[in-house]
Amino acid sequence: MRVLWIGFGQAGGKITNALLGMNRRVYSGIAINTEEADLSGLGNIREKILIGKYALRGRGVGSDIDLGASIAEKSLAQMMDSIDAMVRKRDPEVIWISAGLGGGTGAGGSFVLANELKKVYKHIPVYGIGVMPSVTGMPNDKEALNLSNTVKSFELWSHYFNNILLVDNGQYEQPNVTRESVEGMFQRVNENLAQTLTTVLSAGEMRPPPQEVFSSSEVKATMGLIGDVSTIGHCSEEIRIKSQFWRGGMEPGTRELESIIERSVDKNNLTFPTDVSGARSASLIVHGRPEHLYTQAIALGRTRLEELTTVGKVRYGDYPDRRTKYLSAITIVSGINDFTRLDQMKKRVQELNGSAPSNSHITTDSVVVGPSTV
Ligand SMILES: Nc1nc2c(ncn2[C@@H]2O[C@H](COP(=O)(O)OP(=O)(O)OP(=O)(O)O)[C@@H](O)[C@H]2O)c(=O)[nH]1
Ligand SMILES: [Mg+2]
């Protein structure tokens, strides 16, 4: 699928950089930031836009969402010039903006840009990837700022995107690993996400073609246009390879595949933890060696996903790959309606600010900024 990825702010830029590292043939990418230094490290992205250069001297907005939004508003012409040239050259089927919801530049700028893109390119859906922060080990004031930004920007985003894919860094924490740096963890999240998304977005383009082709139109149908929120589940197991019997791994049969498909929507396997029941749509991609893509197991796995998500018909595509050492299932669940994780964040912010819910200044009800008011 031809995607124009726009990375807004630091997290967004690095995620876009990881994505472009996966598939340069069909992906194109642009990085936007208020911080000059953060643009320089993105080796896979040629098109980089520094906004707010005069106001901020290339030093960022320091987690201020409103400032991020106002800088973006003033920089629309500058951003749209580059984007327009890219759209003409690459003819993307969707535009996908990624950013950290807990910061200022990407959180505040993305929805302003999304609003403009939707006005200008009426036939191209605009999706978001919103990264939620992991706050383990953060000092209280920083935690409060990250979480309140997340709650506030998610609320703002929800009015402007055709779909928002949520990615919670907290889902990637490894409690037993103590030596991983924050930077190392970010990198792991970014690579993981880029790999998963690329599997989904390129499944339909495999040659020779799969038995069931998961095309661009299926991706778009799953994501929809009405501002749904989505999460992606991923479950993968290493298989035993006969020529490398000493490596272990499992001998995948139909039961194993069915279980992998079912476990792909376990809460801890989702990019954003949610109760998937009551979702609006879902799609399953099974990636594995052709001889392991058992039709019967896939049919049963799909039925199980339909029960779990309560989606009438789960879309499906396969990704045969003779060289893979894994058997994996990836499930996009869209139109989710369990936002307990966000409610927990709101409560935590109130706790940290020591204020009652009614007079807390960070509740989303009090948010008045929007593209027309900034
Ligand atoms: N998954 C992932 N998360 C990141 C990465 N970098 C930062 N984050 C998270 O995203 C949040 C937002 O941070 P940034 O992207 O740095 O913010 P920004 O958009 O550059 O905004 P300002 O720096 O405040 O102007 C951080 O609190 C982290 O939780 C990354 O590379 N990957
Ligand atoms: Mg930054």
C-alpha cells in the first residue's frame, strides 16, 4: 500500500524513520519538528521540515501542546508545500501522521495538520498513530505533564483524524529486563510497530500472490473514515526448522495456529490495551510459511475472533513467506470503545495534581483550543 508517513515531533520522526527502513518502494516520508537537533538523526528520511524557526530558534516547544498547535497553524503553508510535492510525486493511498501524545510539538501540531490535509485532499484518508507514554520511573511532575498532555491531545485528535491507531509504550515494558535504556526501549517499540504495520500493509503485494489477498481497500475498509480508534494485536511463535533441529521451536499444527490467532487479541498483545468486544471492524493477517497456513485453522481462528470482538465478519488476508522462521497472526481491531487505560491516566493526573475531578484544570472538558481558535 502506498503510504505517505508524516512523523511529527521526536517520537513521530523516529517511528517514520523506522517505517521507511522497512519498505522504501511503496512508502514515502516526511519529518516535521520544532527542534532542529531531532531532525538530524533521521537517516531514512530525506524530506525534513523545521517549523517555528524564528519563534523558537530550532529549540522546540518544551511539551506545550497549545504552543505546538499555534506554531503548526502558522507553518501550514510551509508544511503543505512539501507535502503537496510529495503527494504529486508518490500518489499515496493514505496519509498517516505519527506523534507522541505526551509531548508538545507532535501532539499539538498533528491535529492541526490533519485538519488541513483532510480539507485539501478530500479523497485521501488521514490516519494518526498516537503514542502514549510509559511513565515508569518518572518523577511526579514529569509524569503529570506527560499524562495530562496525552489525555488532552487524544481528545483534540479525535475530532480530526479518519482513524487513530493508539500505541501505548507501557505495553512494551519488560519488567524483568533492567538493563534496557529508555532510548533502547523506544527503538524496540518503533521497530516492532514498523514491522507489524509493514506486514499488514504489504501482505497484498506479495508475489506470487497469496490465496487470500489483503488489499489496500481492505485496510481502508477496516480503518473507516469516521474517526474510529484502533489497536493492533500481534502474536508470533518461532517454528522448528528441520535443517536446524537444534534450535528448538514448535512444529506448528492446526491447533497451534488457531491458538496464535486467538492470542493475537489478548490484552497484553495489543498496541493499546482494551477489551476488544464491541469493536466496529477487524482484520486478520496470518504470516508464515505456505505449508503452515492451514485453511481450516484460519477459519476457526477467524470465528473465534468474531466471537471475541463481536465483529460480524473479520476480514482476512494471508502473507505466505517461504523464508520466515515464525508463524504469526496480526489483528487490527478498529472502532474500540473501552478506554479504561485513558480513564486511569485522567485519575492519576488528578491524584498528582492533588485536585478534585471537578476543578482539575487538565480535564478534557476545559480544552478550548482547536484549529480554528489557535
Ligand atoms: N515509541 C516511542 N515513543 C517515544 C519516542 N520518543 C519519545 N517517545 C514518547 O513520546 C512522548 C512525546 O515526546 P516527543 O515525541 O519527544 O515530543 P515532541 O513531539 O518532540 O514535543 P516537544 O519535544 O515537547 O516539543 C515522550 O514522552 C515519550 O513517551 C520514540 O522514539 N518511540
Ligand atoms: Mg521534541
